Amino acid sequence: MAEEKPAHEAKKDEPKGGGIKAMLPLILTVVLMPVMAFVMTNFVLLPKIQKAIVASATTTGEDSEHGTEETGEDAHEPPAAGHGEADGEAPKPAKGAKTTYQLPKLIVNVRGTMGTRFLLASFTVVGKGPEFIKLCENNDAQMRDVAMGVLAGKTIQDLEKPDSRNMIRTEMISTFNTALGQPSVNEIYITEFAIQ
């Protein structure tokens, strides 16, 4: 007859559930998720965003630099050399070309600080065509006033937010366009921004 093992010895030989095999899915998840997030961000999302930015910039650049309908010139034809430079004067910007206007050093008290803190900012306003510069020059005082009004309405908490510069930029564009009476401001570059 075959020997039978006692009941307590039979239980010892049976494998127990758990151990490393039970923890393996959890360990793989904890290790692989950050790696997969890093790979997806760097090799999938960022290249797509960069392509979209480049495509947007080239489309905007072509539209603003080449005014084929307005000037009647071929968009792929380079400008004639020496155009407007005969008497040593700088060439005038084309009708659809980007032009800039400087608003230097605006200083305002920060709201809620009882005059103890101030904000210094300078802006470069971007529009199209030579008429944009003339429009800005004629309305310089009004543009400075509305810009200082926007900046003076900001608290320290508003200015310390991560996207505060973008919010100020967006608010300035709409305020300037309202002050100028037409949507002529396309972009604003903040060239100086300091809180004291």
C-alpha cells in the first residue's frame, strides 16, 4: 500500500498564493507609467505641438508678409533690391507687413499695496502697415493711459500667477483695439516687466 502523508504535511507542500507573482502587476504599473508618460510627452506630444506652431507661424508669416491681393505683386517674387534706398532713406514697410510701435517704461502702483509697491513695464505693439504707426503716434497718450489703467488694476496675487503675462497681453490687445477704434493691434510683446 502507498504511504499516505499526514494532513499537516500535505498542506506544507502546497504552493501559497501571493508572493512576488501577485505583486508583479502593481510593480510594473508603478515603474512603467512614469516612463510611458515621459516617452509620450517628449516623442509624441511635443513634436506635434512644435509642428503646429511652425505651421501656424508660416501661415501667419505668409499672410502678413505677402499682400498679393493688396499690392498686386507675386507672393513668391523677392522684393526689388534697393527699393526706397536711393536717397539713403530706409525702405518703407509694405502695406501688409508687420510694423511695431514702442510704449516705453510705464510705471504704476500695484493695487492693494497702498502705494508701497510699483510695477514697471514696457511694451512693443505689433500691427500691419505704415498706417498702424501713424495711428499709434496719434493716439500715444490714450494708449499709455489705458495701459496704465490695466496694469494699475492688478494685485500682487494677479501678477504672481504663472500665466499673468499672457493674461495682461490679451487684456492689453483688446484694450488697445478699443482705444484705437479698430482691431489694428495683432500682438504685444512685453519687453520689460518688473515688480518693486
